[in-house]
Amino acid sequence: MKEKSFIRKKELVKAALDEFTTNDYKNASLNSIIKNAGISKGTFYYHFQDKQSLYLFLLDTANKMKWEFMNSHIKEMSVDFNQKDIFEGFKIQAQIGIEFATLFPEYHQLSMMFAKERGNQIYENTMTILSVNTEDMMNEMVKKAIKRGDFNEKFSKDFIVRIMTFLFMGFHEIFGNKEDFELENMAKNLNNYVNFMKYGLGK
């Protein structure tokens, strides 16, 4: 999005969030978004190239907000992740993530809808354009965890990275029922999920 702001930006963001959190990407209507935001098509296309650029803007905003929220809370908690195993670190991050979801439900729901796009072209486009590489991120975390002795030594680093990346990427495929998206159930499922990883891979 161009740096120059416009009067009804908040209305556009709200209308877009409403549309993308109630419809998958393919069925989300750009015309409905523009109409509900109360702006002209000319205004929209001055700031965004198309529906995909708006979608990417929202996902990028949600991701940045979540990580800023998470990093701020971790500092307030004075958590030293070097003193905790990787699994306890995951639990702390998951709990903070749930707090974020409580405060910003529209961005949380957007992320949940995006997770369901896996296997579609928009998912691949988003991961490429926003430079999100879960396996690279997991690789760095696992390297540090191995040095701490968090994992059973019989498993290679490559095996651990592949398995844990798969598990994290597949969370919403396993817990994809409507009731699973309730925050209380999500907290329980995330905790059990991490325990599963720990006692399946940990010492």
C-alpha cells in the first residue's frame, strides 16, 4: 500500500476484514468491500492494485501486529527462553497468541481463514510474496534447542525440523472444526499438541 493515507482507510480495512473472514479468498467480493467501505473504485485502485494486494496488506498487518504484541509481552514477562526448552517456549508463545486473538479477534479470524487456503494458489503466492518460510524459522529454533539438549539424540536435526514444521503447518487441518476455533478449546488443543511433540521427540 502507498504511504499516502486516505480518509476512509479505516472503513476499507474493516470492510475487507469482514469480507475475508466470512468468505474464502476465491469467494470474497472486492465489489462488496468497496461498497461497504463507502469509497469509489478509483480511490481503491489508487491505493491497491487488486484484491490480492489488499489481502496481502491485511495478512502482513496482522502478522506484524501479532509479533509486536508477542515481543512486547515477552519483554514484560522477562522470559529467558535460553533457560526453557523449546516446548515450554512454544507454550508461552501460544498463550500470548491467544491473548492477541482475544484482543484482536478480526485479525485472528483472518489468520484462521488463511490457514484454510493451504493448497490453493493464493496461499503459495502469499507465502512467497511475504517471504514466510516456516521451515527456515523452525531450523534456527531447532539448532538452538539441540544445543540445549531438548531433543532425543537419536533424531537428526533434519528429521526434527521436517516433523515439527509439518506439525505446525498441519495444526488447523487437525483442529478445523467450528468448536476448535473457540479460544478455550484452542488453548487446550495447543497445549496438548505441544505436549505431544515434546514427549514424542523430547528426552
